[in-house]
Amino acid sequence: MTTTTLAVLVPLLPFLGAAAGLLLGRTAPGFVRPLAVLPPLAALVLAALVAVRQGGGQAITSHTELTPTGSVPIELALDIDGFAALVAVVVAFVATCVQIYSTGYLRDDPRYPSYAALVSLFTSAMLLVVYSGDLIVLLVGWEVMGICSYFLVGHYWETPEARAASLKAFLVTKLGDVPFLIGLFALGTDAGSFRITRVLGAVTSGGLDHPTVIALLLLAGVAGKSAQFPLHTWLPDAMAGPTPVSALIHAATMVAAGVYFIARLLPVFEASSAAMVVLAVMAAVTMAGSGVAALAQDDIKRVLAYSTIGQLGYMTGALAVGDRGAAVFHLMSHGAFKALLFLAAGVIIHAAGTNSLAAMSRMHGLRDRVPDAYWTMTVALLALAAIPPFSGFFSKESVLGAAEHAADGHTAHVPGVTGWIVLVAGLVTALLTAAYATRLWLLAFRGRGAEAPDHGRQPLTMTVVLWVLTIPSLAFGGFAYRSLPDWFDGRDLTPTLLTSILGTGLALVGGLLTYGAWQRTTALAARAPLGAVAAHPEGDAGLVEAEAIATHEPAYGDIAYAPDPADPGRLLLGPLHRHAAAGFHLDAVYTALFVRPVQAGASLVRFLDREVVDTYVRGAAALPRLLGAAVRRAQTGNVQTYVSALLAGTVVLAVAVLLVATGA
Amino acid sequence: MHLAYPAVLSSLLFCTGVYGVLARRNAILVLMSVELMLNAVNLNLVAFDVWLSRAAEETLHSGQALTLFTIAIAAAEIGIGLAIVLAVHRNRGTADIDKLRDTAEGPETERPDSSAAEKAEATA
């Protein structure tokens, strides 16, 4: 088979798997698991084959036009350069891991068939985004991901949290997608084509008339999809979905799409230095803010969600300093260790029967209950905190190195100020990242108090996946940083000495600070008993998690916050803690800015409809009703009256006909 | 025989029938009046058939044939009519048309469901 055929099959196979899963899920339950696991696995093999054949050299392009579509043609185009080939491998790899893990995680779930099919569809859409060489085809995958995330986040739709979260995810990403669509049209019109290669060609020849407007419009869509400030609020709430879905959304699909999109079209953004500065500021605010917020979250998955937002901030930061190689490098290593973090968190939640760190910190010996999750999560947290030699260190240092390079003014198209913004924010975030990673680890695994409940061993499908994901988290960065530049732009990704020392030093400082704070506060834990555990700890992991999410708010008063004096984050953040737990009240701002006006408008429309429009309708009906009442009086119920009237009418008609006939 | 005699007789019969239908209160008498009207028409059919066939070369006597049809249908009609009157009389204890006013438009016309319920009650 030619490489093009293989590449077409990569997104097609999960799509066919999804269609077959949706059709056969009810009638042939035996096929559901193979149909869920095998298509992503086959896609992974094919994506790896495509990557090997592509080899980082000349981009593989192929295109066909199905039908003429007017002025700017839309074509089914493939455009596989080194970025696309490698990102597709990561996507297929994480999706396969998630599908295998889900067979254990949701083994008793009645809605598993549709869930697995939607995960496959999600994967297929992301692969379409990755391989597509046409912006409109890319948009199709982009929007399919939006609707899949809506369904999957709302998987536990019996709980109000999941319903609200799925709607929020859909609406917030759509809020970014509308400007994104307009931006795509403007870009296509300016460049005269939707083909990525032609668009980039038009940019290099200076063919774009409005680069800043286009870049900012596209940036809105990217901010929505990749959960960047100020459209990041859907991501922490999306934790109401099942943990494998969180892993999928955070590691490979959805949030990665935005970063990947900018990486593909980076020259378009570089054409406008204003857009680059906006991108840098957005990345910096996202990074630092999410780090502080993660330090205050009580739900283990919300900590990870904010950490995703922060790591995505690193990626957009790398893009803001014009180094897409570093961004995609971090995207790939982050994909591996973030998937591992989420899947391990799913195991921990199942074992502990709660998603609350405060409750976990009052359990003794949780790590002995789930040794696989303990060791793999330790590795993943070290990678997240960018401790050498784990893979996160190399990718994060490549970002910081690129920022330093830009701050010195050595990077073309990039203002030096963006370099400084990204560098400072990145270093601050390195400290915060290490702090919340340490806090998560200490609270989850170093708890003191009652013995953790024993629910037996976790399913093998879940633990094996954790170990498989550990390998790239451990070693991917160290082995890849030398060979990756051949696949990417050729820019060196080797960590520079200065930023490495600074970043690692700050990470160590953050970790030690948290450890010291934890040493001081952990004694308080025994004095403040706290904790609620799921009602059915023996159920499958999905059920336990749904119950844990549903009980968090009644048990602790808030979905993100727990009144726990033993939390080291409380000591570190001081008065900021309360606001950080609530995500700096951004949701309240949105409520005041958008939700309330919309609701007021809705009640105004309701008033106009009920009281004004309806009054006219009722008034128009009054006269016919009056006439009808008068006519109804003739209906006496006496048949003879009717016949008399009939006779009288007949006589009158006969006389009239006679008169007309005689011509009188 | 001149055509005037049967024509006058049939019109007298028809007028008697119309008067009976409009004025009698007993349902059976109303039905009988209907029969009178039908028979007036039958008389007309026969008379005109004879009068017309005198001039014709060849005739099918379709008027007389139609009379036979009318008599048969009238028999069926009166059978059904009497059965209905019998059922109404058993149900209501009366065959007085003036008192059978279920289809009258009452003063309360805004509630079709309640009147339907009343009707169901009445027929039960």
C-alpha cells in the first residue's frame, strides 16, 4: 500500500470502528470491546508506519477535489510533515491506551458501547485534524471533537455536575469557534485557498492583507479548544466526565488540537507581532494562574486539569516565541505523562472511594493498596515537575531555552518582550508546578489516619496500561531531543545550561517548600476529621468515580474546595487560597457578564411574547368568538326546528329561481 | 284519467307529510309522515311514467321500476327508524321529540369535556 493509502486509513479506521460500535452496540455486545480497542490499535500501527516512511523528510501531500465549491476551492487534502506524523502516533497511542483502560474502568457500565464508539470517533476526528491539509476539512474534525467532548463529559448525565459541565464545555469552546470560523474564512479569502501549503506560501510571499485580525480571530478558537485564558474555564469542570475521557481530552485530543493548529500555521501568526505578544501574554497568564489554582484544588482530577492548562500554557508560550518544535515536543511528552497521571488518578479514586485530596490525606497506606498507580504516578509527577532525567524536563527546558533565545532577540519575527514574558512566566510556573505536584503526591500517598479501604486488586487492563505509559514518561524526552529536530524545523531542542539550572532549581525549591509546609500542617489533619467515601466502593471504577464527584459538593460545600486546615496549599497561598480554589472567580465574572444579561433578555422576550403578542392574538379572536356565540343560539336541539328552517330555505330558493327564470 | 288527479292527490299527500314531520311530537308519527311523503313521490313517479309512456314508441317504465326501489328503501328506513325510536323510548321512557334535545347548544359552551362527560353519563 502506498503511504497515502495508509495515511487515509489512519483516521478512517477509528471512524468505521465508531460507526460499527454505535450500530452493533445493542445487538451484538460481544463485538463491542474488540471494536473499541482494535481500530485505534490498527490506527496506531498505521500511523507509526506512516511516520517511519515519512521519516521527517519531505512532507507527504496528496489532494483530490470532490466537487467544485465556488470561488475558494475545498479539497480533501493530506499534508503530512514531521509534526503531523509524530503527533498522529501520539494521538493513536494515547487513544489505544485509553480504550484498553476503559474496558476495565467501565466494565459494568450499561452505556459502555456508545461511550467506546464516541471515544473512537473523538480519536478519528483528532487524527483528521492532524493529517488534514485543508483548513475546512480540519475544521470538520475540530467540530466533531467539540460534539464528542460534549457527549463524553456528560457521560454520567444523571448527575447535575456532568450535565452542567458538558454544556459548559460545548458552549465555551463554541464561543471560541465562531471567531475561529470567521478567521478561517478571512484567511482563505486572503490567501485564495484553504490548502495549508498554499496559505503558508501566500504568507511567505506577503500575500496576507490582514494578518493581525486573522491571527487574533484564529487565536480565539485556539484559546477555546486548548483551554487558554480566558476560555479555560470549561476544562476543570470537564472533570465531571469519566477519568479515561479526561485522559483522552487532556493528553492527545481536543486541547492538543489548538496547539497543533498554531504550530501548523505559525507563519500566519508570525506575520503579526501583535498576535505574538497577545499569544505570549495569554500563555503567561494561563501558566501562572493555573499553577496557583492547581495548588488550591481539593479534587485530585481538578489539580490535574489545572496542570494541563498550565502545560498547555508552556506550549502556547513556545509558539509565542516562534519555536514550534519545542511546542510539539512538549505536546508529545506531556501527552504521555498526562495520560498516565489521569489514568493513575482513576485507579486511586477507585481504590480510595473518593476524589478528595483532603479525604485521601486522612487515609493510611493508600500506596500499598495501589502499588502500580503509586509508582507510575510518581514517575509521571516527576515528569510533570520537570525533574531530570524524566521526559518532561527535556521538553520544558526546550521551551524555556526557546524563550531565552527569543528574549535575547535572536529569533526572527518575534519581539524580544514576548521572550521575556514567556521566560519569566515559565520559570514561575516551574516553581508552582513542582509545588502542586509535590502537594498532590504527599496528600494522596503520605496520608495518616485510618487504614485505607481494601477493594482487592485493580483490573489488569488498567494497571498494564499504566506501566506502558510509564516508558515514554520516563525516557521519551531524553532519547528524543537529539533526533526530533530532524523531524521538526531543525531547531535545536537540547536544554541550555542556564535555563536548566534555573528551571530545575526553582522546581526543587517549589517541591521543598511544599514539603516543609506539609510537615507543619500534617499534624493538623488528625484534629480535623474530614472525608466522605463512595456509597458503593465495590462497584466498577466508573461508578465509584461518579459517586465521588456527586458527593463532593454536599460533603465539602464546594466542587473544588474543601475546608481542610491540613492542606499545605493553604499555608503556601495564605489568603489567596480561597480565591484560587474558585479559579479566581472567573466563573462568577462570566455569570455577571454573560449569563445574567442573557437570562434577563430571555425573560424580556418571554414577557413580550406572553403579554404583548398574545394580547393582539386574543383581541383578534374576540369578534369571531362573539359571532360564533350568536350563531350557536340557533342550535336548539329540536330536529323539527331544523327541518322547518330547511323547508323555509327551500321555499325561498324555489321562489327566487322562479322569479329569475320568469325574468321578473 | 287526466294527470291532474294523481298530481293533486300526491301534492296533498306530500303536504300532509310535511305538516306531520314539522308538527307532530311523537317520533313514530313523524316517521309515518315521512312515509306519506315518500308515497306521494311514488304516486307521482307512477303517474308520470304512465303519462309519458303513452307517447313513447318503446319504454322501459323506469318510473315504475324506481317506485319499487323506493318502496324497498322505505321499508328498510322505517325498520331502522322504528328500532331507533324503540331504543330511545326504552332508554328515556319517552318518544317525544321536543324532549330529546341532547344536541342543544347550552349556555356553558366553553367546556366541551364536561358536556361530553354528561353525554356519556346520559347514554350509559
